[in-house]
Amino acid sequence: MHYDYLVVGAGLYGAVFAERAKAAGKTVLVIEKRNHIAGNIYTERTEGINVHKYGAHIFHTNSDVAWEYINRFAAFNDYINSPIANYKGEMYNLPFNMNTFHQMWGVTTPEEAKAKIEEDRQKSIEEFGGEGFVPQNLEQQAVSLVGREIYEKLIKGYTEKQWGRPCNELPSFIIKRLPVRFEYDNNYFNAKYQGIPIGGYTGLVERMLEGIEVRLGVDYLANKNTYDELADTIVYTGPIDAYFGYRLGALQYRSVRFEEELLDEADYQHNAVINYTDSETPYTRIIEHKWFEFGKDENGRNIPKTVISKEYSSEWKVGDEPYYPVNDERNQKLYQEYHKLAEKENRVIFGGRLGEYKYYDMDQVILKALEESLD
Ligand code: UDP
């Protein structure tokens, strides 16, 4: 059988593309290296709890298009992400908002909080390049947004653990993901829509791929020529540097390792996400999965046990799972070189976090796949 499309990777990008192609009357074959679908949004049910096996995923978007699309494949609950930071036993609300500022400094009004931040910014002006400086890196951006103390307690340790690089060598856009609010509002995302798919992400992707041929445990790059002959167009969602045999050098990624525990108790931390923002604690955060679904199973009953995951961040090496592209200047330049090679591959579409080497959120992945599948 010859297909219109061969989709390499059954993660979110691949699933959306395949679903749209099928809906447009095209024939599609999806192949996937792992022995399961859904890529890094894969969830697995344990004791009635949908465990996010490759890290917590909270769907959030401002896009009506992305929200309407994803809701065709699952109903969403109204979970709102409100992580808490634990700095050496001091607990702070995230994202940075009036609750955090009050906990940190005792201030009670937005004016007082803004004055405190401005005072810190003024103190750092000389160091950062004088009046009118434009933040050049994550440290400068963070101090300008929330002041030196919050940077030291809630940002520096966490960020350096997550990225394995000093904050003054990281791009400022990473921290711009986080809202700063002069309101008493602990909602982590500035998003019109937010929630967790009821029943888990795996079921959602399963419904996207309904009626589409999927082959699991298949290594595309090891048998590239054979698979390339099967279709007119290839949609490749693996790492772009791996596609080209790392011929220009390897791009850097961050990997994550999870220490998962099933505990014989109903409540470990009573919040889905607690970040450990000091630099000594070896993990970045502890996820308690049941709270993404309010501690209830699919029949609305309280779950007597709980599953937690401690998240450890590490530099990616061959054989590890790549999670986050390291979008610093050096890697960005190298990616541009790979991108030039990719443009010459006429019948290949490169997509997703790994194929485009971008720190995408799920909604951005969906929008990009929808756009590409229209062409
Ligand atoms: N961040 C931080 N302190 C926190 C949480 C986040 O400094 O307690 C910063 C950090 O630089 C991190 C970025 O915000 O790299 C994005 O973090 P988040 O956990 O939201 O990213 P995710 O891993 O969920 O994509």
C-alpha cells in the first residue's frame, strides 16, 4: 500500500496532522518509535489516577481555534493551575502576584509592591548597563520584573536546576512565559481556556487517531529508505539533528527523569504542583497527579491512594529522551543551519517541539499542525 502521508511520531503534532489529513480524504500511516502513542503527553492510569508519565501537561490557550479543535476529542475539566513554591520551607504562591509579594515583603497594595520592585531594579541598573538598559538575559529580565529577592528565592535556583546553565547565560524569553500580576490571582496562566482532558491525554490522542493505521515500536531513521518509499510526503516530528545524522553537530536538549512513587495515603501535598526553588534540593518539583482531577476517579469517588513524581532535570545525551530544546544563542544558530538543510528536503515537513526545536506549548503545536495540514 502507498500512502499520501507517512507521519513519523504519534505525539500531539503527528496526531493532529494525521487526523486532519484523514479528514481531508488522504491516506495516512503513522509510525512511532515508542510502544505507545501520545508522545510526551502520554498518561497511564494507576489506581484510578491518570499519571502524566513524561511530566505534567496542563492544557491552556487563548486560541478559540485550538480550544474548539481539542474539545472534539475530549471533554475538559476546569482545573486551574496554581503551583506553589517551596523555598527552604517558606511557601509562596505562583505565578508572581500580590499573594507572593505579600508573603515575601508584607506589602498589601500594588503600589507598595511596584515600589519595592523598582527599588531593586534601580540598585541593579549600573550592573546591567546603565539607565535605559534592555534586559539581555534571564537574570536581568527577572530582576527587572520582580526584583532581586524574588529572583534569588524563586527563580535562580529553579531555573539553573531546570536548564543546567547560569541565568545570565539563558535567554530572557523563558521567564516571559510566567505572568507577573499586581492582583491577588494565583492562576499560573494568562489563558482564556484551561483544563485537563477527562480520562487522560492518551484517550484524547487515541480518538484523534481513530481509523488511522498506527505502527508502534518502529524506528524510522534506522530504516529510512524503506519507509520513505511508502508515502508521497513525510511528516517528521523527531529531533531535527537526528534526522540529518547529527552531521553539523548535536543540538542540546534538556532531559527529565521522574522518580514515581505510589503512596498508601490519600493526600501527600494537596496541590498538583509544588516547585522546590532552592538550589540544594536535587529535584525541581513534585507533581501529585490526582489533584489535576480534584482527587476523584472517573466515577467521582475519592481515591484512597496517591501517586507522586519527583522531577529531576539533566543534560540530554544519546539514548535519553529529549524534552526541552536549549534555545540559547549557540543552539539557535546551529538550528538555523539544520533548518536550511530541512528546507531542501522537498517532500518532508518538520514539525513539533523536536522537529522545529522550539519550546512549544500544546496549543501552539496544534495550531502549527493545523496550519501545515492545510497546505
Ligand atoms: N520558573 C521559575 N520558578 C518557578 C517556576 C518557573 O523561575 O518556580 C521559570 C524558570 O525559568 C522556568 C520557566 O519559568 O524555566 C518556565 O517554567 P515552567 O515550570 O512553567 O515550565 P514547564 O517546564 O512547565 O514548561
